[in-house]
Amino acid sequence: MTQADTSRELVPASGAPACSAESTHVAGPHAERLDNLYPSTPATVNREEGLMLYRDMVLGRRFEDKCAEMYYRGKMFGFVHLYNGQEAVSTGVIKAMKAQHDWFCSTYRDHVHALSCGVPAREVMSELFGKETGCSKGRGGSMHLFSKEHHLLGGYAFIGEGIPVALGAAFTSRYKRDALGDASSDAVTAAFFGDGTCNIGQFYECLNMAALWKLPILFVVENNKWAIGMDHNRATSDPEIWRKAAAFGMAGEEVDGMDVLAVRAAAQRAIERARAGEGPTLLECLTYRYRGHSLADPDELRAQAEKDFWAQRDPIKRLASHLTDQNLATAEELKAIEREIDAEVADSVDFALAAPEPNPEELTRYIWAED
Ligand SMILES: Cc1ncc(C[n+]2csc(CCOP(=O)(O)OP(=O)(O)O)c2C)c(N)n1
Ligand SMILES: [Mg+2]
């Protein structure tokens, strides 16, 4: 199924999946689905937006690489789940939305979503170090990033926990507009979650309510093929998650989650529908995580051929090639952005290392709202 085939229309009733767990593709059925998406009409971007998207993806990548370094140097504790490889999803969706107006809800793999939302790297790194200057005042850590200012409704350790929270935010937009008469209430909410999470009840319950009430929400599935060590194709009845939208009469779309321009274009279509009162979209982004499930995972399960397939489709390199091929930017300009980002990430570490620990006497502070 191509992107062009699926956009803007309600999905048809699901037939047999286009590929099965018995795929003969060298990198398996997930990779086969990605290959089947092409050829599609490539999305376009102008120089300013292209550089903005590039900057955001590089920030996500370099920040996570620095997290790995800090974790192995003993500066972070507990489980830390990195986002390397999936940057096009965070950047493509969040940068298509309105900062500090629309709402975002994440998972335990939340650092890069927070950065795309505009939470300063200093605040994210401080939170990972458990410092008072962290966006959750050092009480949350890696899996519990939160920012009222940047409309980040949280990272959540339990899978699927954020979906009903996002649904509530989408309901609030609709309620303010339709019941309270606030015509300016047009905020859209994006809920991010993984393929494995689509096998639990909250996913289905929330899709049902969102469709029933035509809520302005994007259910963004980051299908990276794996739920810890469980292959998606072994764990779900129909691996094409976007097709599940049909059961609820909502729009569904699958997109190349390694192509930030394709993700952005699909997100823009879904946002437009949501703001127009046409209800939710189930957007399945085919992507891959480059590292193990968490930094405690030695990543010994996944086949090398599979890793190689996805590495060749790296979203950052792909956008860099697009920008230089289209004469929208030079390689030197992109290098300069990378240097700026490296300095920003290094600064976030210096800031976090020097920041104070929370006062133990205030351990239970911020459990309840204070204002
Ligand atoms: C309710 C609940 N059950 C089980 C777990 C254990 N768990 C942690 S991550 C995970 C897999 C989730 O996979 P997926 O949704 O694909 O997200 P990904 O890690 O690939 O981003 C599971 C089952 C959990 N955190 N919460
Ligand atoms: Mg997954």
C-alpha cells in the first residue's frame, strides 16, 4: 500500500496483510513493508524548514549519544531508553504542530519528544541526572519528563498509560470549543507509543472514544518492530497496525518513519483533519531503534541483516542528502549545525553536573499541583 493510496481516506476493511511473518525479504517482513511503500510522491520542503527539521533530528541523535556516554560513566541511574533511529517520527510530527499550543504525550522513550517540543536540553539532561533544575524537578528521571510550559503531558513507564491522558487533552479542546463556546480552542494532541503497546486494552478503548467523539488527536504508532525482545510480527493478529483504524471508522495511514518529510506530510494531513473537526487519525510510522531496548539491553537478539537494512535508511543522512541534492543547503552548513548542536549538548551536561540535587526534605513536593 502506498502513502498516496492511503492518504485522506478512511481505511477499507482489512483483508489479508500485504506481507506475513514468513516474508522472504532479507531483513524480514517489517523491512518488506517499508520497501513496499515506494515509489511514492516525495514530499518537499523549503530551505528554512528543512534546516529546522535537520537541526531537530541532529539534536535528538547527539543528545541520546551523550546520554549513553553519561549512563555508562555512572551519571544516570535506572532504566534509560534511547530513541536513536526514530528521530524522523518525533521531528516530523511535533514540528508539524504548534509549539506551546498543541499537546504531546510520550512514553518512557521520551527524551527526544521533549526536545522536539522545545524543552531546553539543559532541563532534559538535568532531569536525567536527578537534579532540581530538571523539567520534572529531578523527581521523575528519564521516563517521566514533563513540561507544562511546552505542553508535554509526560513520559510514562507503563506502556499505554499516556494514551488516555492524551485522549483527555483532546477531549478538553473539543469540550472548551463545543460546550463552553471558546471558538479559539483548536488544539490538537499527539500521543506517541510503540507497536507492542497496540496489543493492550487502553489502545482500543481510546481509539473507540476518540472516533465516537471525533476528538482532535493523532495516535502516532512508532512501529520499530520490537517490544523489548518480542518481534511485532509474532505478537499481533495483523501486523499492519494502521488497518485497525477501520474497525473504528477513523482515518489510518502508514508512512515511512525513516523519512522526516513523509512523516511530516502525513502528520500535516492528520492535523488538518483534526482541526477541521473531522476527528482522529491512526498514523503508523515504520521505523527502527538502533540501540537495544534500554541501555541495560546488550541487544543480542536482532539479526545483523535487519540492523544493516535500517541503518542504510538513516533519517538524518537522508534529509542531509535531500537538502544538498536540492541545493537547499551546503554540506558545510550542515556541519556547522552539527557543531552548534554538539556545543548545546555539551553545555547541557556541564549545566546538569553543576546543578543542585533536590533537597531531601522536599522529596514529596510536586506530587500535587501547587498553583
Ligand atoms: C503495562 C505494562 N506492561 C508491561 C510493561 C513492560 N514493558 C516495558 S517496555 C515494553 C515493550 C513495549 O514495546 P513497544 O510498545 O513496541 O515500545 P518500544 O519500546 O519499542 O518503543 C514492555 C512490555 C510495561 N512497561 N507496562
Ligand atoms: Mg516497539
